[in-house]
Amino acid sequence: MSQSYFHPRNILGTAMTPGAEIVQSPSAVSNEPETAPGRDVEEIQESYVQHKNQLIGAIDSTQVLLKGIREFNNDQWVVRYPQLAQPTEEESSKSTRRGHLRRSLTFADDPSLTTEVIMTSSKPGMARAMTMEPASSLENIAEVGETVKEEDVEDSGEVGLQLLRLDLKLGHASTASSLVAQIDKSSIANLLDDRIDSALKHVQKLRNRIEDTSSKVLVTGDLNAGKSTFVNALLRREVMPVDQQPCTTMFCEVHDAIDNNRVEEVHVVKEGFTYALSDESTFTRAPLSDLQTIVDSADPSKPQGVLKLYVTDMRAPSESLIHNGIVDIALIDAPGLNRDSLKTTALFARQEEIDVVVFVVSAENHFTLSAKEFLWNASNEKAYLFIVVNRFDQIRDKEKCKRLVLEQIKQMSPRTWDDAKDLVHFVDSSVVQNPGSSTPSFENLEAALRSFVLVKRSKSKLNPATTYLNHLLSDIDFLASANSIVASQEADRARADLEQTRPVLEKMQSGREQLEDSLEVVEEEGATTSTDRAKEVLNVALERIARGEPAVDQGITMPPYPGLLNLWDYAQDVRRALLASLDSAVKLAENEARVATSYGVKKISHLEEAHLPIGVERNRRIFVPEAMFSPRFKKGQDPKARRRSSAIVAGGTHGLGLGLAQRSELLEVTFFDLFDAQHYFSVHFGHTDGQSKKVEENNDDSTPSALSVMSLGMGAISVVGGKTLGARGIFSGLIRISDFFGNESTRRWAVPVIGFVTLGAAVYFVLELPNTIPKNIGRRIKASLSEQSHLPSMTIDGNDNANFVSGQSARISRETRKVLRIASWDLRERFRSAMEDRAKEVREKEEIERRAKRALEYFSGVREKASEVRFVVGDVATQ
């Protein structure tokens, strides 16, 4: 049995200041000395203080780590929630053969992300800490750490995180893991943030407990397990209410009456207040005898109240627990675990403030489900639990009872099972206060409890903190290791994506100017080709018209000559036919432009294939050449108003059936269409412009005809005395003609001349009119279209006097340029959008790579720091 150590002056009755640090010295109470030979009291005290300071430093470092993870999770990286999948039989056999533990690491928010890892372990002191590394990165496992066996991993459905585990038990999911998998990444990160926040609060409570020189001993257990009887046995007096029915419904903290000026009484803490002995506004006083009444009157539906009991223990400090003269002890009698869920929850929360848990279990019932859940929860922090198996004297087969109880303890608290000799006691508390009774088992229990609370403060005071910190640091290391793996994989994926995306972007950036130049060249070539072909076709057409021939060879026939009686209608039909042929020539020029435009569109399509990267949607528009030169109405515009305001020129509004052949001003027939005297006079007498003369030189035969003879005759008549006809010339001519005919000789040869002229005129009308009229009309049409001064609707770039060929060429060129410009604009937009998408993708991947690298660096630092802190904690735990 463990012994207690007290300073000799305390044994002699000299009381120490309550709350002072433990100063312990050997005593002859037990046969098993706790300290090593030669180790004095000062060394024990100095060692405890040193370890306490080390542990406080470790707690501060752990808080810094947790806060850093929270900030990193909120600001820079969504911390992933890792899970280790249970291995299959095949994987377990492989791990056994290889001598190490392999597991599949998955993530709740992304089940498809699975990585095979190898579990390794290290032992900072007595605390085994598991860590993991990607299996692909480990060539020699021995270099990383000691391999882990299956039994080193807790046997549960989900291993890995312990304190930071999201233990969800809601919804229709069969397990916590399956439920977590239904939550998105951000929600999981928020839940994990809440768990970290809870851990921070708990760590702060640990720090406060370690700095607090007093100790709190919680006595708890199932209903009717004899907790109150056990507390009374420790106090050696009837203080707590005892009955066959559950009595304790409130937390009753028993303190030494010395702390209350040696006055025994009950302080009822007011609801919503924090108890302070020096502040009477936080509690109400009541005599100790009213405890039963206070407990019975408590409302079970309200939150658990707290009673502060100040009791005098008349025994010597070497025998009493609360009146030990060394450390302030609070002995807390808690409600039963399975009384109701509200009280059980309150008890679970309260145990965070406890240094030592004394769990009272009935020897008849052993551990219930509530008891097991509480002990599993408590074992996260307290590796050592003080177990009291009460009412043991009433059991017939005591060995069987011990065996069954110890087996259960081994599963719930392995460390307690290892020290079962000091920590597990089989007693009967009800016989302790019987007069003259001998209770060596309870005396051993009391001495062991005193030793555990007062002497072994490293176990009772510091060890709960080291246990909790070890589990928490292990979770931090596991969390950092898993997220390091994720960060490394994300960085690799981002790097691989950049290797594919960045060259595409660079190629597009370097080819952007080339594409712009190529598009401009295609557009200019198409417009130039259309202009040149239109001019060529229309110039040839006008030359043919000037010769009295149709502008094109196909589709147009000249009307037959109907004779002298229908000469006027013939001239009108010829004019309409020639104009219609000119419309056909315009259509031919438009068709040539369609061909040139189609070729340009194909070249733009080839540029699209050459410059747009793979994966970018191509232009799905189909170019329809027939749609070119079609009329376009504005939305809501009246077609009649459109027709009135539009340029009515050949080909300009061909879709409406309007062209040169429908122009009324061009269809009007004049006398000069039948006899173009001015033209022939100009040709023969030089009063002509260069263009008319050139046309006549190119088109007329060199042999004289009746028309030329007639022209000469008319010229002779029109010129008298070498002067051109004018007002004065005509008057002079008439006088000379009268004088001329007054001459007798003249009268004799005048009749033959007049007859000759009449005959020439007859020959002209009979033989030459069918050939002359088309030429006359053609020349006049050409001259009219060349001038265009009377067609204000024919405008080109604001010039109303543009001639027909230039106007039509410009119109056709504009249509070609417009189509090619639309196709070029579409390609430019696709190229620009694709380049922006690639640039955005590159920036995103670069940011992912940078963020992943920062995360990898950060989590590596977290692992390193956690390992250092864990080593300190392990060093404290081994002492």
C-alpha cells in the first residue's frame, strides 16, 4: 500500500497555511516507501514545481497552436477533416506481413480523395504518440519511427482524431462518419472550428487547475452505488443525506470549516452567480442540519445547483483528507449518472474542473452503460481514475467479482488497470462508522487516496493535464499530417495543371498580334478583291452597254425590231433590256463578292483552328453567302417607309424587285435615243468630250454609212460661212439661203440635192435604226450612270456625285468588309475570352499552388512544434 508523507511539524499538530504547496516527508504509516532512497523533501517539492511550470509552458504552447490552426482555418486554408478507414482482412494481413500498420486516409468532404498512409509511433516519455506518413514517400519505415501494431490503435469504428473528432449522432446516418460525409467542406471546417474552440476552453481550465494550489476530488457513480455513504465514511460522520432512495440531487462540495472561520454551515450558491466566499451576495447561508431539507426541496427540472458545505473533521491532519494541514481539498458529492440526462450532462461538464475522479460502483451491478460512457470520456483527460467497488462484503464469490470488474476497467482505463493495486479498492463503506468495527480495506483505500491526492500530485494534479494534452497534441499532429498530405497533393495537381495551361497562355499571348494582323489582312484582301472584281465586271458591262449590247451574255435578250410604226416602244424596250442586263451585271459582281467573302471566311476559320486552344468552343455559325446584299429592316420600321428612304439602285434593294430596270427616270425615252445628232456631230466635228469620242472611235466602223452621209448633210446645213449655229448665225444663214435659192443656177441643182437628202433619210430610217437605237440608248445610259448627278440617292462615303461603278464597287466592298469584320470580331472575342479564361485559370492554379505551399509549410511547422510540446508533456508524465 502506498504511504503518505507529511512534515514532522504537521504531525505534531502545527497547521500549515491552507492552500500552501505540498511539503512532504516520510512517515511510518505504510510499509511501501514511495520515494527513492536519498531523495529528500526539497527535491520532491522542487521536482513538482518544475514539472508544473513545464506543463504550464506546454499548455501555453498548445493554446498558441490551436489558435493558429483556427486563424489559418478561417483566413487561409479550409482545414480538412481526416478519417482512417477500417482495414479489410487483406490489408490487415499485408500489414502483418510487412510489420507495419497501413491505413487508407479519407476525407469526409471528399470521399474520392483516398491516400494510403503508414502509421508510425514515437514515445515521448511514457506517452505513445501515433503519426502517419504517405506510404509512397516512405522508402525505409524504420527511419520515420517505430511501426505500430493493430493493438496500438484504439478499437473503434473510427480511429484517428480523439478529442477533435466530430462525434455526430444526428440524422438517419448509421455512423458518425457517414453523417459527416453528408456535410460540405465549409460546414465541416466550421464544426471543426467549434471543436477547437471547445478544446481551447478546456485547456484554459486545465491551466487554471494546475495553477490552483487546491485540489478537487469528485465522487460520482451510478444511482444508489453508495456515493454519499462513501463520503460520510471519509469524513467519519453523517453529513450527506443517506437513504435507500437517491438523495443527492445537487453538487455538494465539502470543505474544511477552517476556511469558513471554523463555522459549520451550508452555502447555497445563487443561480447565475459565481461563488465567492468573501462576497455574500453570491450565496445564502444555512445551518448544516438543514442539508436534507435543502436537497429535498431542490427543483429537479432546474439546472444543477451547487452547495458549499463547511465541515469540521476532528481527526488529526495525518488521518483526515479535507483537514490535512497541507492542501485545500474540496470533496464533491455528485448526483447519480443515470438519474436523468440533464444531470448527467452537467456532471460531464463539471468533471473538467476536477483533479481526481473517485468513481463508486456497486459490486452487485458493476459498470452500467452510463458509467462506461463517463469513464471513457474522463479517460481522455485522466489516465488514472480512483475506483471504489462498494458493498463488496455482500458478494459471495469475491474473486469472480474482482475479475469481472478488473476486466471492465482494463477496457475503459488501461492506466488505472496497470495501477489497480493502488487505484482499485473493494470495500464496504456502510460498516466504516460502526462502533468497534475493523475496516482494513477502507483504511488502505483512505491512505491510498490521501497519497494519490496529496503525495502523488504529479499523477492526481498534473497527470490529467498531461493525458489530455497528449491526446490533443496527437490530434493536432494527425490533423496537420493529413492536411499536409492534402496540401502536397493539391500543390502537385496545381503544378501539373500549370505545366499544361501556362504554355497555352504564353502561346496565345505571343500569337495575339499575329492573329490581329492576319485578320486585318484577310479583311482587307477580301474587300479589295470584291472591289476590283466589281469594277472589272461593271466596267466591262458599261462598255457592252455603250455598244448597244447586253451587259452580260446570259439571261438577257434584246427585243426584236417592230418596224417604224412602233419605233418609240422599241426604244423603250431596248432601254429596259439594257438596264436589266446591267442589273444582272451587278448581280454577277455581287456573286463574285460572295465568292471572295466565302474564301475570307474560310481563312478566318483556319485562323480560328490555328490560334484557339483545344477545348474552346468553335464558331458554330454557318456562313450563308446568299444572305449577303439582302434588305435589312430596322425593328418596327414600316417596309413602305423603308422602301421610300432606301437607295433604289441596282442590287441595292434587289430583294424587293427594284433595280435600274425599274427606275422611271432611267426608262424615259427621248428623241435623242432615236437620233443622237449631237453625238455624231461631235464625233465628226470635234465638239465632243474625250469619253464620247473614244467610245465612237472604238465602236464605229471606218466605212461611211448612210448615217454618216446624213450627218454630213446635216452638218452642211448647220454650218454656213464657217460659223456655228447661233442666233446671229441662224439669221445670217437664212439670208444667205434666200440669196442662195434666188440664184437660177442654184435652183437647178437644189432639187437633186434635196432628193438625195430625202433618200438618205429614208435609208437611215429603214436600214440603220435597229442598230443605231441600241447604241444611242447604251451611250446615253452609260453617260447618265457615269455622271449620277441626278441620282442623289447614290451616295458613297458622303459623295452624292459618285459614278455608278465606284458606287456599286464601294457598296459591294462594304458588304464584304462587314461580313468579314463580323467573323473577325467573333474570332477576336473568342480568342480574348479564351485567353482571359486561361489567364484566370493560371492565376487560380498559381494561387492554389502558393496556398498549398503555405499550408504545407505551416502544417509542417505545426507538426514540429507539436512534437516538441509533446516531448515536454511526455517528460512530465514520466516523473
